Amino acid sequence: MSLSVVASDQSCGAEVRGLDLSRPLAKEQVATIREAWLQHLVLSFPDQQLTDDDLERFTLYFGPFGDDPYIAPIPGREHVIAVKRSADETTSIFAEQWHTDWSFQATPPQGTCLYGITIPPQGGDTLFANQVSALEQMPATLRQRLEGKQAVHSAVLGYSPGGVLGDEDKAAGRSMDIRPSEDAAATQLHPIIRTHPETGRQSLYGALGYMIGIEGMEGEEESALLTELYEWQTREAFHYRHKWQAGTLLMWDNRSVLHRATGGFEGYDRLLHRTTIGAA
């Protein structure tokens, strides 16, 4: 069976078939995947039976491992995180706000890989928002207000001891091994409009949550611009909805999309293993 890439009928995303990712890939196959990834931004590989060794090998085809702060890896691994939730858990859904992974780092990751292991029969979709399209279709007046501006990114709202995923959340019995830290208060600047280092396409980068301000702005003016940007970049017209099945590997380009988790699987266990593709 030859490799096939079938685009979704949504704003981005494609399904890749004809590969057994439990086996090493040829250079030509890796190149084809990378080309499809850069074109479609989100790729799904259904019907895979992967070990953590397989997941790590696949990740390293596309770059080094990224640095994953504030979440402990699974036992025996340095670079695999368990994204899990128990059937009786009552904490908030992990990663339910729009974001791009670790945008608060000085050198954020290229991408993320997520492999479905225990998938509930309902709910738990992952939503993506195409930020290339969001910028291309943005009203000129809004774009002009964003041109040349840098956003202030930080993990403080999520991973500081007083954050959403901080000490109180940990005490509430979350399944995931999250490690809040005072280090989360650090900040990092990134352009709101960025040029992709491989494709040369411009896109919006980041969203409210990790994006806590705009350099050189303050008060109501800053808040209003951040809110207007968020409302535009997360519009349904830019969405791709991924519906999970066990044995599916998903990879996405953090430089070009936002993503968020959804709920709707109360009463069911859920487990996925995640790796991060660091900057090349």
C-alpha cells in the first residue's frame, strides 16, 4: 500500500495512510510527511500500534525533543508525557483554552505529537485554528494595529502555584502529574505576526492565556486589542476538528495553528501520550 495524503474539508488537516509507524521510515517517506505537514498543518495517522519507543523515533525524524516544563514525564522516559483523565475526575479539562504549545519559551517548539491509547466512545475532540488563514482573512484595519507589535507570553496564569493548574488544582486530584513553579512568572516576547521559517508564510502567533500583554501597551487599549485579536483568530471558519480513535497519531505545527481540548467524556478514562518536536 502506497502512502496517501487526503486533505480534510475543513480549514486545515489531512489524513495519512499507507505507513506502519512502528517500523523505521525511509528518508523519502519522512520528506513526504514533512511536506504534507507544512502544507496541511495538522496530520493524522490512523490505525497505528505504537510503543513509546516508536513514538520517540517518529518525533526525532522532525527535530530534537522539545523542553516540556511543568509536567512530569511518564516513569522511565524523559520526553513522553501522559495526557490523561480518570473516569471520576472533576478537575477542569486540561488544555481547554486556545493556545500554541509552550509559546512562553524563548525558542518554542516546532510541533507536537499526540498518540491515542485509551479513547472514550464520545467527546474529547481536539480543535485547531489555522492561523495562516486567520491572518490572510483578517480585516486590514485590525492587521495594521498588530503589525510590528510583540506580545508578552508567560505561563503564569496556568502553571504558577496560584495558577489554574497550580497548587489548588493539584490538591483537587488531577490525574496528570503537573508541577507548578514560581518560574512560570517569567515572560518572553514574540512577534504577533510571524514568518514561518520553512514555508515563508506569515501567520498569527499565540493567543490569550499564554499571551498576557502587548509590549508598549497597557490598560484598556491593550486589553481591547488582545480581546479583538482572540475573537478573530478563533473564529469557527478557521477550525479543524479532530475526532479521536484509539491507535491514531496526530502531529501539528505549533508555528501555524492554535489548538484546544474539549470535554464531553465524563465517566470514561482517557489516555494519550505526547512528545514535543523542538526547534530545529
